Amino acid sequence: MKTIEVSVFDLILGMKLDVETVYSKHLSFTIPVGTKHGTKFRIKGKGRQSGGKTGDMYVIVEAKMPKEVPEDVRKLLESIKYRL
């Protein structure tokens, strides 16, 4: 299982995400618009191999929150706060 932090805006707006598998291969998948913090995605057939079978890979996406918000950005966020 892999946990990846993305911007809260990427969860709201959706995005393509590049993920490295357990065998160092890269794959891309889409985070849908409106995905919630902590959502777990299953990627079939991209996990560990055992007994001749390949398991699934799980990716959890979490919102990365900024440590500081500039005043102009804060005012912008407050202006749209109740519109979402």
C-alpha cells in the first residue's frame, strides 16, 4: 500500500497521478473530480507477485495542507468558501 499526498485542489478538481509500483515501474491513473481525503484506489494486477499470481496495488490519496496561507490567497479562499 502506498500513500501519496496531493494538493487539496487536486482532490477537488481531479488530476492524473504518476505512481511507482513495487517493481519500480511507473503508471498513471486519474483521481476523479471531488475525491475525498483518504480515498483508497485499487490498481488491479500491479501489486506483488506470489505463487505465480500478481496481486493488486493500493494507493491512498491524502490532502497536503499548506503550512502557511498568504493573506491574498486567504481572502480569495474566504470569498469562495460558501460557494462550494
